[in-house]
Amino acid sequence: MGRIWLAIRSFFSILFRGNLPDDAIARLGLARRPASPKSQQPASAAAAPRPADGAVQLLGILQRDSRLVDFLMEDVAAFSDEQIGAAVRTLHDQARESLARYVKLEPVIDGVEGTYTKPASSDPAAVKFIGNVPAGKPTGGLLRHKGWRAGKVDLPPLSPKQDPTIIAPAEIEIE
């Protein structure tokens, strides 16, 4: 299990920071090479991307393509169920297309919901037991939700000049 966790952490560290974490380098028996002078960035260069940058970027894509953030931030109490339903149908199709374009989603457990299932992983982040859970660790139960994992994330690169905290720019109309 430790190797899987190391692989996952290393993957996301390389994806978002561009290098392996120090403990992964030590565990793998590697040594970090000193940076060559031409590869060193000047002090005024933008900070390295953080993991949250990808999450904010994906939220920005969903806002750009489907106006998801606008919908979620809107107070819908004054609207009828029919009005909300009509808006959600279009939003759903657009958000689903965008998500599929940039993230390959896979089920955590590829089984039939409603059937008895034993979890393949003991990772508490991968499987959550619900209902009348005994004090000890359960061996299985009825699969109520397959769960989702990101099989592949393929976000477009951010421009070095782009502020990664901006989900959607303000719009000012010129008349």
C-alpha cells in the first residue's frame, strides 16, 4: 500500500510542481541533481503551480463552458421548479462535455450497484462504509455507489502571465 501512495503522491507532485517530493527521492535511492545555471528561473518569475491551481482551473473551465459557478452562486429560491429544471438541463449537458474533455473519470469499484461487493482496496479514501457499520472492519456489503476516480487529467497549460486564482474574468461591456 505504501508503494501505491508513493506513486500517487509522486504523480501529482510531478504534474503540479514539476518534480518528485524529497521523501520519494530518498526512498527510491535517487539523488537530486543541482540545477544548471540556464535552467534556474529569475527571482521575479511566477511561483510554481500548486495543486489547487488545477482545481481552480477546472472550475474556471466549467464556468466558461456551462456557467456552473454562476448557477451555483445564484439564489434559486424565487424560481419555479420548471425554470430551474430547464436551466439545469442545458447546464448539465455543457458541464458534462467539458468534464469529459479534460478528465477521464473511472469508477472506484466497477461493479453492479445493489449487489454484494468486497472492496479491493483498504484505502479509507477509496471506500466508505455506510449504514449499520460494525465496530470492526467490514469485509463487504451492498454496493450503493461505485465512486469516481480521475483516471487521467489533461488540463491545458496555464499561461505564465495568467493569475491561477481567477475562475472567470469580470466582463465589462463597452457601448
